Amino acid sequence: MRGWRRSQDNDATMGAEHPRLITCTRDYRNELIAAECETLTGGRPNAWGIASGSADHVIDGAFVKQGVHLLAQADGLEQLVSHVAELGLHQDEFRIEWLHAGSPEDRRWEATIAIADQIKGRPNLNKPRHRFLLVAEAGGMAFGSVVVEASRSYRKHDRKPCHTPSSLPSRLARCLVNLVARDVKSIVDPCCGTGSILLEAAAIGLQARGGDWNPRMVAMSRQNVDTFGYEIQLGCADATDASDTADAVVTDLPYGRGSEISEKVLQQIIAQSRALAPLAVFVAGTDVSQWIINAGYHQVETYRLLKSRGFSRYIHRAWREGGAPAKLQQVRQEP
Ligand SMILES: C[S@@+](CC[C@H](N)C(=O)[O-])C[C@H]1O[C@@H](n2cnc3c(N)ncnc32)[C@H](O)[C@@H]1O
């Protein structure tokens, strides 16, 4: 098998108590998903959205979906069936889910039934109390127990009362916060608009502060924040001159059709953000990595998020200082 299995075999740092297989939303165009998975779990997903990593933070995932405790692996179905039989599993009301990951044959039903026959207990396909995962890759098969699912708590924020056409989808906002969440306790969004990023930060227990130069936006953020009962400091401020420091800046820069913000102001917002926090995530409508480097950040990674009809968002993660040499990482895309 490729990818996750090879890295798992080589990883002596993962204790046996940790579930080892992570699944993500599968979208080969989307480098952002890989970055979220790597940041949350320590494992980089292969083209099929499968990684080897820690499941401790899967619950907060946006595009990271499941943590799976691997129970058996084999080169083929017959061998896998015999390994699962040796486990002597007893589980009532279970369901086996299928993840096709490039196996040349689709033996879904044959494989699922053969494995289910090795488990003592009744299946329950509609409302299972326990879920197993069966993975069919080109080089073999694996079977595991789903031990954690992303809670998708970001979904409730899709019902926030105040929106504008520029409001970020809550799932994307959660993913942006996840790009820094493991390293920080607080974030600031100096261009907070309706507060989508702030809601996600608060939902996963980070301290959050927001500002916007438009009082109408601050009022909308306030209403959204109050609706969900979060404690978030908000204020009217110009991001080119913001002074609220935090462990990370996470912000969606003013850009796109209808935005009259000049490039000079965008560059000033980026430069000021560098003074606010050592780590930053910037969303923009174009690749602004050169501006980020020009603002004095030491390193930047850029992920392009393709959308329908060709529109892209560019997500940049930048470090003010660090051990690695300053470099611009080009936009990366899976083949
Ligand atoms: C792309 S929108 C942010 C949308 C936000 N993420 C949301 O989900 O609603 C950019 C925001 O930056 C604000 N903005 C533009 N220039 C600014 C400045 N100099 N200082 C602070 N806010 C600014 C705009 O008012 C707008 O609300």
C-alpha cells in the first residue's frame, strides 16, 4: 500500500494507543485540505485523502473527517478476512463503511460481507452504534475501527443571523483557524467583517478578538457573536494601524470585485499584521506571497483553493521568524 501505510511503518514516535489512520475529504485540487490534515494530525494525506497521524484533534476538523484505529492489514481480501477472524471481534449494531482508494477491483459487497461474517453481533446499517472502515488500496486492504469523527460544530455558524456576500463559509473559516490552532491560544482578525473566523476560533476554545474599520461590520459581528454566546472582544479599527496583539493573525483580506482597497493598503495591513503576531494566515484573491515576504515574514506557504467557474482563493500561512531559511513556496497542486 502507498502513502499512509508506509509512513506509519516508519513512525516510531506514535504510541500504540493512538489511532493511526486519518481520513479527509477527498479533493485532489485542494492543497489546503492536506495542510489542515498535516497541522491537526501530523500526517499528510495521500491522493485518496488517507493519512497516518494522531487523532487527538480530529474532532475540530473542517475537512479532516475521521480517526480510525487500524485493526488489520493484508495484501488481499482472503488474508484480511483471516486476520479479522483472529481478532475475535464482538460488536453489536455495527456498520462497515467502504473507502475505495485506488484498488483496481471494486469488491465492495463481497469484501464487506466477508468481513462482517467475522464479527460477532448484529449489523445496523441505519443507526450503527459502532462503525468500522474497510479500505481498498492498489497494494492491499486495511480494516479499522472508527474512534473519532469530526464534530462539524462549524455547521451551526452557517445559521448566523448576519451575512454579506463576502462572508466566509464556516467550514473554510474553521479550516483557516485549524492552520494555526495547535500552536496558539489566541487569535486576532483585524478585518473581521461579519466575524466568521472569530466564531470558529471561539468554538474550539481559542481567545479571539476582531476589528474592522466599518462600524456596520463590527455591529454585524457583534450580533453573530452574541447569538452563539461567545466572549469575543470587538472594536472599530483600521487594520493598517491595529494594535491588538495575539498568538496569531487569521484574516480574510479585503479583495475582489467591489473592493476599492488599494494594493498599498493591503500591503500595509500585511505589514501591520506582522507586528501583531508571529504567525499569520491571510486569505486573498490573488497570490500575495511576495508582499508577505516583502513585509518581513521569514517564510510563507501558499495553498490555492479552486472554486467553480475558475475563481480561486489563495491562502497564505506565514511565519515571522523561524529556523528554516526564508523561502517562497510556490503554489502546490497535486497532479
Ligand atoms: C473579505 S471581508 C472579510 C469577510 C469576513 N471574513 C466575513 O466572513 O465576513 C474584508 C473586511 O475588511 C474590512 N476592511 C477593509 N479595509 C480595512 C481596514 N483598513 N481596516 C480594517 N478593516 C478593513 C472590510 O470592511 C471588510 O469587512
